[in-house]
Amino acid sequence: MNYFFLFFLTIILLFLDFVKKNLRKSKKDPPGPISLPVIGNLHNLTKNPHRGLKNLSDKYGEVFRCYLGDHYSIVVCNRQIINEIYVKNFENFCSRPYNDTFKMFSGDFKDLAFANNYSDWKNIRSMVNGNFTKTNLTKTIYNYLEDQTIQLINNMDKYTISGEPFYPQKQYMKVSINIMCKLFFSKEVLPNESIDNGNMDRISVPIQIVCKELGAGNLDDFVGIISPFLFFTKKKYQKAVSKMINFIEEIYEEHLNDLDEEKPKDLMDMLIIDSKGNNKKGIVHVGFDFLLGGSDSSSGIMEWFTLFMSNNKEYQEKAYNEIVSVMGKNCHFISYNDRPKLPYLVACINECLRMRAEDPLGIPRVAIEDIEIKGFFIPKGTQIHHNLYAVGMNEKVFENPNKFDPERWLTTDQDILKERLNHLIPFSVGPRVCIGKNLSELETFVVCANILLNFEFSSYTGEPIDDIEIFGITIHPPEFPVKLIKRK
Ligand code: HEM
């Protein structure tokens, strides 16, 4: 009898959830697919949620509604409407959603990346930005990037001599982790160490676990009722996050003890001075944001660049020939100032960013108040996801979008070029645009230019390298081996 009652109750609850999810909120709701009880449209996301959501937008339009588990969501793939939401109506859409993963990452929303109200975000963003862009720090980081690039090339040289396959992922990640650690708290994985085993492994190992284990969030951020079933899975990355936070806290204390207010050596010193030593939690978690946001994102673009250049030798040769003809045969190092002279190389990097926006769904936002945007009603509390991958794959702007074709960026028609560049927004847009955009562009250009100057890359197996993404906090190709030949 009791079992029958429970079964009956479950059916009623599922039915009510189904009705609630599919009931229109207003006549102006965007179109969207049927949402199932409990999971909503999570089943439509597939292994690569940015692709799953692009498929839905092909069917329902560039702005569509769906339920991601319990959460009413609007997915935006249209560039103009992204502008309306992220730029023109920014204050209504500045906040992040509240969920357990964001709460843990942010130390109760005290950081920058997950700050979930406008005034907290504005205060911390202007403090971080003001210090991050100071000339001294920029100069130190630029010099350090040059050193790291030279170290990477020296390391890659060994593979040209031994003929062994070169696996780019960890090598590029070492460069990116080091840039972040140097920038934020003057630490580094030493030249003779790897990111899996060295003096910084208390940060570099857990960061790899968090980046790999966690996609756009945790399943129970979407479907609250399954939380107890994920207890052990969550423990794994919670442990990794705590390890990183504890280590950053120790570094904070060291910084506090050695602080020279006249000569801040890194971003952590600058933030301690600015906050008069009264915001340990916020600063530690901003450090965590930088490591999480900056460690495997820029290195991901370097991986895609290596992959697409290996799979498309004709473009690789053209980009290399441009370097030789502009910079001369004896050029030893390409700096960021050389960028305007190398449009073909820039086009190759742009094409990687278009096809593989590293953070394809960005970080979600939430609507503070009811609002109507271009005729669509968006109620208070709606989660907003912009699909940056879909923007770069728009067939009306990029003919044959699945083809890697850097030359589309070299059109002489200025209107077409402007429209294409307007659709290249891997760092998002508006006041909450990625804070690391400039640094990442710098890092990606200097590393890609110099590895191309030094090496010819090709697939080690002779077969085209698999270019499908593995979805995590950022997207990466499956680990792949490359054959390196030293350029004369
Ligand atoms: C290829 C490289 C990168 C890509 C594609 C990327 C992309 C993004 C995107 C799409 C967002 C969300 C913006 C939004 O809410 O609209 C974001 C935010 C953020 N990124 Fe990046 N990012 C990259 C590299 C970096 C680097 C190198 C850093 C560190 C220096 C960084 C730090 C951050 C932080 C702290 C935020 C949060 C900003 C805020 O909420 O105010 N990112 N990034």
C-alpha cells in the first residue's frame, strides 16, 4: 500500500514538474524544446554542451529557452542580443547564479570571477584591474613570458634531436601556470621540474584535477535532488580545491610578513596594500580565480594552434614563410610588438579562437529583474548562457564554418572583415569581459609565433590529429603526439 502511495506521489510530482517547466511564462517567451521533469534539457547537452546547445539553436533559433535541471535558462547565440544583454543592460545581468560549486570556488562569493552582486563585483574588479594593468607589473610579466618561451623552445629542441613524439599539453600548461604564479605571487615551477612533480605541485597538480573533473559546474548545481548521490565524486575535487586554497593562504601569510609597501613585487602584494591587509579571503580567492581562469585556457589555444597547424601544412608553411620574409632569416625571437607585421600568423590564431573558443559557454549570469530584450521576455532569476562557440560558427558570417580557413580573416572587404571580427568574442564582451584577455592574447601570440619560427610540426602518426574537444572548465583536444623538425 505504502509503495503504491509512494509510486503514485512520484508520478504526480513528476507530472507537476513537467507542467511547471513547460508552462509559458509570458507570450513573449523565446521558443524552446520540451523540458523533461527533473533534468529539464540536460539530456540535450551531450558530451560537449556547447555543441548540444548549438544544435538546439539550429532548431529553435539564436535565442531559446530551456531548463538546465531546475533552472530556467536562456541561451543566446545571436551577437546583437549578446550586446543588448552583456553591454547595454549590463547592470541587470552582471550577477552570477548562486550554486554550491561557485560558492566553494569563491569563498562565499568574496572573489572576482563568481562575485554575485553588482556592487561587490564592481569593487573587487576595479581594485584588481587597477593593479593588474600597472606598467611595472606588465613589464615584469612580459620579460618573464620571453624567458618561459625560450625555456619551452629549448625543451622542444630535445625532441627534434631524439625524434621522440612531443606531447604539447603539459609543456604548454607549464608556461601558463608559471605566468599566473609569477604574476600573482612570484612563484614558479622550476626549469628542471614538471607540473606533476616539483616545488609547486601543491598547486599545479590539483589545478589539473579541477580543470579536468569539472565542466561548466557540477550536476547537482543543476539538479538539487541528486546531491547525496554525488557525495564521493564531489569529495575528489573539493579536496583539490581545498589544497590549492590552503597553499595560497600560506603564500598570503608569507607576503604579509615580507611586505615592502614601497616595492610591491607582484599582484598579491599590490592587493594587500590596497586592502590594507583586511581582505585575506577575497585576495586568496582572486588568486584561485587567476589560476583557474588563466592556467589551462591560454595553453589550450596553443594546443589547438599546434593541432590545426599540424593538420593543415599548407597554412603552416604560409605562416612560416611570412615570418621569414618579414622578420628575416636570422630572426631569433618574435616579440609582441611584431604582431602587426604578421597578419597571416594572426589570422591562424584567430581561426583557432573562432573554432575552439576555450571557454565556450563563458560563466553564466543571472537576470536581477524582469526585462524585455528585443521582444523576448526574460523573468527575474533566469540564468543566461551565451554560446560563444555558436557565435563563431554562425554560417551567415563564416561560410563553411567547420573548415579551418585562416584566409577568411585576410579578406580585403572591410565590411565583411568588421562583421567577422565582431563575431570573434571568445573572451566575452562588456564590462565583465575576461580580465585576462590582453595577457592571454600576448601569451598566445608570443608562444605560437616562436614555436612556429623554430619548428615544423606534423602528426606523429601520419594520420590527421583528432580535433574533437574534451569538455571541462575549458576545452582541449585529447592528448596528441607531434613530430617536431627544427627549422634551419
Ligand atoms: C584563451 C584564454 C581565455 C579565454 C578564452 C577566457 C574566457 C573568459 C570568459 C568567456 C569569461 C567570462 C566573461 C563573462 O562573464 O562574460 C572569463 C572571465 C574571467 N577570466 Fe578569462 N579567459 C581566458 C584567459 C584568462 C586568463 C589568462 C586569466 C587570468 C589572468 C583569466 C581570468 C578571468 C577572470 C578572473 C574572469 C572573471 C572576470 C569577472 O567576472 O569579472 N582568463 N574569461
